[in-house]
Amino acid sequence: MKRMTVILLAILLVGCQDNEPNIGHEKQNIVVEKQVGDENKYEEFNKVTDTKQVEEARGILHDALWKDAQVDFIRPPDYRFIYEFKNPNIDAKAVLHQVWISPKKDGLEVMQGPREYAQLPQAESARLFEILTGESLGD
């Protein structure tokens, strides 16, 4: 009886395995857009293709202290970006990240999707800005 239960359990587990590809480990790029003029218009500014930089940016945002908030800014974001899969056959909904440079140009404020807000510390702001733009924060 135990043997029959083990066999049935094994068949069940094999039959229930997810046949979908695991997109959690697929390589991605970051597509960065920069605000043009004073309006809510953007143009593609940079594409981060280095996997280590993409993962570092993900880590910075993962470790951020996110707040669920409806935040109204007095101006449109300075930059915005999305992650895109390098594999064109993967179709996934992209989450828009919006980035504002602080008035003192020493920090970043980020919206992830419509309701998640974070104010990044100076060091993380500087590194994320460098990854996204190739420039130093405050220049």
C-alpha cells in the first residue's frame, strides 16, 4: 500500500510540473527615457545591456524602502525606465519606473508602478543614476 501511494504521488508531481519557461532568470536590458523640454514628453536616452549593471540596478531597487503611496509631484519625472527581456519571444507586461532628481541633485525619488514610492539614499542614488545614464549625479 505504501509503495502504491509513493508511485501515485510521484505521478502526480510529474504531471503537475509547470511547463512554462522560467522567465525569472531570463536576461534583461533596461530601456531609459529622458524628459524632453518641460512637458511630459520623453525620448529614448540609453539602453543598459550589461547584465551585471542590470542586476545591480535591480538589487538597489529591491533593497529600497518602498511605501505604498499616491504621490503628486510638481513636475514630470526626469527619467523613466522599464526592464525588457533580451529574448524577443518573451512577452511580459513591463512595470514603469519613474525617476526624479532631488532639488539638491544628490538623491533620487522613484515611483515603481502607480503606487510604490521610494526615496533612495545618496550612495544608491548616485550608483543607480550612473547605471541608468552613464553620468554622475549632480553633473
